[in-house]
Amino acid sequence: MLKKEHIKQAINVIAGRDPEIGYTLDQMLGLGRIEALPPEADATGGEDFYFLFDRRPVRVKKSIFINEGTVPIEQQLLIKYGEMAKKRELLGEMGGGDYHGVTTDIHMAGLKLMVIHEIDYAIKRLEPDPETPPPEPIAPKQMPSGTEGIPAHATDQDTKYAAQHHLITFLEALKQEDKPLEMLGTDTIGNLKNDLVYLGSVDVDMPACFKQFPFCMDALMQVADINMEFFHVRFIIDCLIRGVAHNLFSCVVDDRIEGMVYLAFKQQYLYQALEIKYIATVRGRPSGKDEPRPQALKGVGTFLVAGVWILWKTYLRSIKDLLLDSEIGARQFYETIGFQPRGFSGFVMKIPRGRLVSAIVDMASRCPDLNPGIVGEITPIIQKQFKILLKKSHRKKKAAIRAVAIETVKTCLAPDSNPAFTSTAIEALNRYGKKIPEAEDLIQLAKERIPKKDG
């Protein structure tokens, strides 16, 4: 549970970066406008911790607090402070305390203040130590043409200083940016363009895209608002600072972030593996005491894993395994999509199963330049779906597996499916059709895919 001491520590940290905000929050803590929940109330809080801000509960992610200390408390305090400051501004403009119709503006102001605070903190960490002199300026004649200003003979210190300056410039510009996140837009991190976008669908037929995290103000504010496991604003910005932003991916639906995944690489001697280090979705976010659970889309977690699988098979084929560590509550999900247990909490992907197969087929079909090697790996997986359909069972669990296999076959027969996947499904229907009860409907779909001959 959170104690008053924890809140006090968070306020002191904020005060070290912004004395004015820290002073106000400290005064509110002293007056009881910010307080910890009593033990008996906090004990029923479920998975997360809470504190009170002007008598309203504020949720703090327990896992982030345990792993990173006061970071989630700081961020929630800053959001609430920003909302309070916006209310005061509106009070002066409107001459009254009725905020009906502007609650969204108030909340967005709080999110933006917190994000800007975190950006300023990142810039402070990037700024060179005043006691360490910067590298001496390079004479113009040493500057080769067509470079970013770093000479060919630059030292590691020169390169590091230039990279830090580049990041600071980018982060400063980010604070002023007000463009909305675009699902299919090309993102830019400094001068590095991000064109990695895989299209698919979630929640039956909602268009979605799997893309590297779009570094824009809107996206960072969405992360702050979603408040998922693992993925908080400081972590996202730290990924950029540490040069691992390209390992951070998101599921975007209708210009909204619905889930995120962070990848890492494991190497031991000659063994290499790709690890899903963190994965979380909006659907997996618990509702708070004073906040209704938002309408969340189904299938986002499966969609993210499908994107990682195609990324792995496209660009990282030399890497042997796809790994992840799972909490107990998520073990069943990972096992149903093809991960097999390894050790106490580890999993390794063997052959995609269940809904992951349909998600991979759908996403791979939309890739304009699909690697032939991936086609060769997916077609045997499609054939396995027919082996499932050949087994008759009335048990509820088997019936559910069968229904998923049928949906996968239908995905293969969809109008926009990859021709190789469609051919594989049609060949299997011709071979096993008489032994599959649902074959008549599936064959009808297949006929619709076969182009009619003229005359």
C-alpha cells in the first residue's frame, strides 16, 4: 500500500525539478488535500495502489511502483496538478466554477503538463555536465560534404556530444508539437524515418496497424492517459535516449494506441533469441475505483504477437527463438497461441496456434513484399488447421479450437488473402472436403475466390 511518506518522497523529487509545483503539492499534502488511503480502504483496491487528490482516488500502477519507486506517483501528481491549474485558468476566464463541457480540455492539460515535465527532465539528463568541457569545435575545412556535421575522424566523444545535441533539439521541438497521431502516417525520430507498418485487424474487423512507437506529443499523452503496465512516459522517453526506440512497437486503431510491446535481444555464446520483454494492452488495464473501464478492443495482444512474429521472420531470420516471460494470469493465453513453457515462467514460440494463425495470415496477406520464406513457413501452419477440422469432437474446449480453425480457413479464403494461402486452403478442401462437416460453406467461399473463365 502507499503511505504518506511515499507521496512526500514523490513531491520532493518533483520539487527538485520544478520548485513551484513541488511547493504547491507539498502545501496540499500538509492541508490534507493529498493523502494516502487508510489501510482498510486500500486493502480492497485490487491490483493497484491509490491515493486521494482533493478527495478523489488516483490510481498508481503497483508493478511500476515496486520496480521504479515513486515514478508513477510523480506522474499522477503532475497530471492532477495540471488539471487543477487548468481549472484555475478557466475559472478566471469564465468567472464561475462550472466546468461542464470542458472536462476533456482539463484532463488533456494535465496530461500535457506531465509529458512536458518528463521531456524537460530527459533534456536535463542529456545536457553535458558543466564540469566537463565539450569537445573543441571542428574547423570548417575538416567538415566533409554531405554529412550531419560530424567529421569522418570524429572521436566517440564527438559523436556522443552530437547525438545528445540532436536528441535535445528533437525533444524541445516535441514540446511544441500539436499534430495528432496518424495510424498510417510516416513517423520521424530526428532524421530517422519509420516505415515499418504492418496492417491487420482486431475485434473482428477493425483496421489496425503494427508500427514502431510514433514519437509525437499526442502519442505520449495517450500513453500517460492509458496508464498500462510497463509502458509509462518516462520509460518511453528513456528508450529514445538509450537508442532502443526501434524496439518499441504499438498497435494503433483509429489513431489510438490500443497496446504496446517492447522487444529485447538475448545472446549467450552462439545462441541468439528475440524476447518479448514487455507487452500490455488497454484491454488488460484494470478499471479504477473512480474510473469506468474504457471500451477495449479484443484481439490486440494476439495482433501484437503476430506483428512481432512477422518482424522476426522478415528481418531476424538468423535468430533461433522467440521468447517471453509470463505472469501466471497470462499463461493460458500464451499457450493457446503457440508458446510452450520453458522453465518456471518462460515461454518459447514453436508453431503458431489458435487465433494467432488467423492474425498472421491476415497481416502477412497485407504485406506488399512478403518474404517468400515466410510464405513457406505459414502454408504448413494453414494445413494444420485442416487436421484440426478432421478430428470430430463435441467437447466444449475442442469445439472452440475447431471454431478458431474455421475462422483461419475463412481468412485464407478472403478476397484480399495472399494467393499462396488461398491455394493452400483450396487444395486442402479438395482433398479433405468430404470428411469435414463445414466443408460445404468453405467450398462455397473458395469458389468465390476462383476467377471465372470467359465464355
